[in-house]
Amino acid sequence: MEFKSKKGIFQQIADSICEKIIAGELLTGEKLPSVREQAALTGVNQNTIMRTYAELQRDKIVVNKRGIGYFVTEKAAGKILSKRKNDFFKESLPEFIKQVEILHLTKDDLKDLLKVLK
């Protein structure tokens, strides 16, 4: 995993796990790799993974079954999608609109872009 974002490494790992959940690569009830395994997979310290899993647990994306591991919760995908949509409307979309205005783009300029939407 390459870390390039302005976000902390633990958050980037959490984002990656969330993407796997909403893509259906990690299913409800599925066990996440152990802290040790995830640290080896991502090439980071185990404490970073513990922080990642703690954040995911706080957000009710995963649940810790003591002595067994961390598992994807039933409502994880819905919670992730809801948060990401909210973040999009609060952060990404206003920045996009600002750029559209700065560049003096018209509806016609954006038509092809919007065609990809269902």
C-alpha cells in the first residue's frame, strides 16, 4: 500500500478497508485480518493497525469479538455510503462547483461528464 494522502496512515488504511466493504470484497460478518496480519500486509506498525481498527469500531463499521478478532458489522456498508455521500456534498462538490465557476464552464461543457452517471 502506498501512502500519499494528506490523511494519516491509519485513516488511509481505514478508507481502504471501507472501500473493500462497499465493493463487496469484505462481507457482513466477515473477519478482518488480524492486527499482525494487517500490519504485515500494509507494511506499518501494529499500533497503527490497532488505531485503524479502533476508529472503525468507533464508527460501528467493525465489531471486536474479544479473543477472536474484528468482524464487519451488518450495517457497515450503509454507514460508509452515508458518510461518504455526506462528505461529498460538504467537501468535494463545493470545491467542484468552485472550479466550474473559476473555469467558466457551461452546462454543455459538463454534459459528457454527466453522461457517465446512471
